[in-house]
Amino acid sequence: MEFTIEKSMPYTEPNGNKKTRIESRRVGKEILELKTVPVEEKQFCGTDKATELRDIVVLCTAEKIDTSKFYKWLKERSTPKEINIYFRDCVHLSIPEIEDTQKGGDIFIFKYGVTVLWGIDAETKNRVLAQQRCFEEKSYRGEAIQREEFRFGIVQEGASIVNDVIYLDTDSPYNKMIISNALAQSTKLDIFEEYVEKTTERVQGLPDEIVSKGFTTKKREDVLKMIGVLHRLKFNLNLATNIMETPEILWYYPNYTSLYESFKLYLELKSRAEILNHKCDVIHEILTLLSTHISTKNSERLEKIIIILICVETVIACLHLALSWNTSRG
């Protein structure tokens, strides 16, 4: 199987609520201390905060990724990368450092369509994304792709995050995987938030239309389609994916819970999900009222048609009787 390497992964620059949230996160947030793994588990790295910061790129490229099949495909190929899969949900690729040509890094691929790349060069990133594309379901294209960027560095002590820069006191991939879970959940939420914003734009003028005209020009089928989109969104958000659940790895390694909760707080995952669900409920109520209104109008129209038909039938019957009476007299 051959793949073409994309020159660059297209995506939309942040705007609206997402842009505001990122700007406030990078400017208004205080330093948030992080609790990584216990001291006895740390792999000490003798660097300090003068260490070069490297990029973290988070991409939501599809609705789903078949991580199990992708993992099997990768394992069948001869590759220098160390590859693992965790709980069928996350594929981890460890990219080795090659002297003078390539720095090491980590890639985490989540089944709900998000890839998190730590310190990965453009060529490797594009190659992995091209390979991954064949195992995606309902791939996003162009502006539909969501992207967020952070930076990270390794320090001797004082793990923290501030202004979207993550300082870790260990290069352990487990810490990176826990952090990647939160980053991936946040970026997947961006997709759902965009869906809700688009639905809100389509709905917001309908109540005013009814107030001013006494009716809506929308067809019941269109309203039902929007209701269906909302139901699918809420299903995906709360049931179909595990983006709002605590990562399964924390049930087996509870020492990482504090690290995950810190990023969950920093990225405002809980409050954003609650707002998203609330918006869906409000929009659903409006659309349900509109659907009921349209059904009522249709029923009234049908009743009028039936009354007219009865009247026509009565007139025809009267004419028939009159003709019969005239014929009998003649």
C-alpha cells in the first residue's frame, strides 16, 4: 500500500469563541503546577528552562480512526519506531532520535479522530498522517480540520504549564500520553462547538420570523433534519466517544490522575462540555416548538381542505338532486 505525502495539512485559523478562548489562555492564565509521576519513577533529565522549546501539534482529522487496524498495519511493517497500543483507544509511536538528522518525538493517535504530535518534524508528521488517512472514518477536509498548538520543554524540577507552554520534569511517554488525552479531548470539543455554532446561526432567526410574520418559511423536514443533527451531536459527545470520560489508563495507574485533572482544568473541558450540552438543549426546545407549530399549521390547512371538499361535495349533491327533481317533473 502506497501513500502520498501531503505538503501541509490544511486547517482553519481559530476564530470566534475558539480564538477568544486560546488568547485568554495564553495571556490571562497563571502558572499551573503539574504533578507528574512520583519521584521514584522519574527519569531525570539534566536540563533547565533554557532548553529549546519544541512544538506540540494537535489535529482532529476524522470522526473516527480504527486504531486497532492501524496498529496491526504498522506492526507488520519493518520500522524503527517503537509502537504500542493502549486499551484499543490510543496508538503510541515513539520516533527515535537520529544524530544530526532527526530529533526524537512521540505521536499519540486516538480512536475518536485526534492525533497529538510531540516534537515531530514536518516530513514525519505528513507521512504518518497520510498513512493514518486510510484507517479513518468520515475524514475531515480543509477547513473542517481542527488544529491546536502548544510547546513543551524538559526541566530539572517544577513541572508546570503557562501560556500554552508545558514544562515537564521527565520525558516519560506516559506523562505525555495522559496530557495528550486532555489535549485531544479539547480539540475534539472544538469540532462539536463548531457544529453547535453553525446550527445556532441557522436557528437564531426563526423565533423572530414567527414573531414578525406569525409563521415560518422553514419546512418541517428541514427542522427535523436539524433536530437529528443535534441528537447525533449529543450522542457522539456523551455516548459514542469517550472524550468526556476519564481515560481508562487512570483506572490502572491512578498516580497520573492529578496530572490529567490539571489539564482538564486548564483546558476548561468540564465547563465547555456543560455549556455545549446546555446549548443543544435550548436549540432542541426551539426546534421542537417550531416542528409542533409547523405540524399545527399543516393540520389546520388539512382541515380547511377537508371542509372545502365537503362543501364542494354538498353543492354537487344539491345540484344533482335539483337536476333529478327537474327531470322527474318534466
